[in-house]
Amino acid sequence: MEERENIRVWETHSPEETFSIGEQLGRRALAGQVYTLIGDLGVGKTVFTQGVAAGLGIAGPVNSPTFTIMQVYEEGRLPFYHFDVYRIGDLEEMEEIGCEEYFYGDGVCLIEWANLIREILPRRHIRITIKKDLEKGFDYRKIVMEDI
């Protein structure tokens, strides 16, 4: 892991390593934290999210709520609010589901495709970007975490 002021960078070479980085994050997550997750289709956002959930102590299956926008998991050490806003039509949809209640709630919030709702994100959040580089291998991922 590379670390600079407010930025941490990991390189992984397998889905298991990507899961593990998410799991470490979940173990350290605090109530009220909002993580935004950005990356192309197939880059490993769901695998990373499953790791975060495991780190929070959530044992059940965790899948992207692409068609429901949000899924709440309450069986871990903190509530986990998992958003997937890939199919969001407009920002009003987010307001209709009461997103602010979750963004500023007592759990951990993770938002996949957060770049699509940039205008309504909390001012303070932790942005996680996952990128592939096929020249470094099919399973290679670069994970960058920044405090915003």
C-alpha cells in the first residue's frame, strides 16, 4: 500500500485481494462514514463491497441493488447502507428514497457509481476509485482511496 496525505493506494492481483482490502475497510469503518465507489463495469466494485460487508460482520449474501437502488443490512456491528445508483433516472429518485437519512445516519454508507449523483453527495466523504490495467494482468486492480 502506498500512502500520501489523505490518499491511500493499493494494487491487487485477484478478486480475493480486492475483497480483502474491502474487508479491512469494513473492520475500521465508523458510524456516519460515507464511501463513494467509482469504476467501470466489471472492475470489482461488488467484490470490494462484499469485503466491506464482511468486515462489518455481515454474513449473508451482498449483491449490488442495481434495480432497487438501495439495500439495508442491519446484522453487522453497524448498519450498512449499500446504494447502486447506476440506473438512477434523476436526483429526485434519490430524494424519494430518503437518501439524506442514510447519508447522515448512524451506519456506514457505500454508494456504487457515486459519480452519477455527485451533486447530492455529502461534502465530506471517502472516494474510492477502482481501475483495471490489462497490461498488468487480467485481475490487476488499482484501488485509490481519498478523503474528500
